[in-house]
Amino acid sequence: MPFRSKHQCNAPNCKTLTNERYCEMHKKQAEKEYEAQREINQPWRKWYFMPWYRKAVDMFKAEHPLCAECAREGHDHAGGHLDHIVPHKGNWELFSNQSNWQNLCEHHHNIKTAKEGRWGR
């Protein structure tokens, strides 16, 4: 399989050739800056890592093990991805309300997320 030709790293003043966007030296720095920017723009992302939420999600998945969308289509397929039916967009009530939750298989979760845009934005 042919490889793409190497190009210059996207970091300012870096002349290193790479197959990726950044060379190895600048890749971690770019990722760190990206994550910092996401924290500024999406401070609610930390909600997903709260211990009460992780426990509630595990309990919800145990009570609702099948994919809700597969069930609507008449199939029995295991879920695995907790989904907010109405995207919360940083709204605490929508985020924490379990009546706004559903368990989806990876296939249906990916479809729904792609239609909504990443993180329901």
C-alpha cells in the first residue's frame, strides 16, 4: 500500500518532515493545547468523570442492558453506550435526569452522535 509523502510539521518554524499533522516533538504539545481549549469551551465535560455519575451509569446499564434503538427495530442487541436522548449541551438538568438516558449499541450511538454533531452541539 503506498504511503502519503511526508510534509513539514504544522508547528511554527518546525522543518521536521512527518506523515502526520505534527512531528513527534510537537504532537504532545498540540494535544495538550487542544485539551486545554476543550476545557475552556466545554467545562461540563468533567461531569462525565464524577463518581456518582459513573455509578449511576453502571446501574442504569445493568437495568437496561439492551440497545434502545435495536429494541425499537425489533432486535435484541446489547447496549454499551449511555446516551442522552435530548443532548444536554451543558444543561445540568438534562445531563443528570435519568429519564433522558438510553443505552445504545456502538452502531446506533455513532449514528445518533454523527447526526447531532460531536457532543450534541
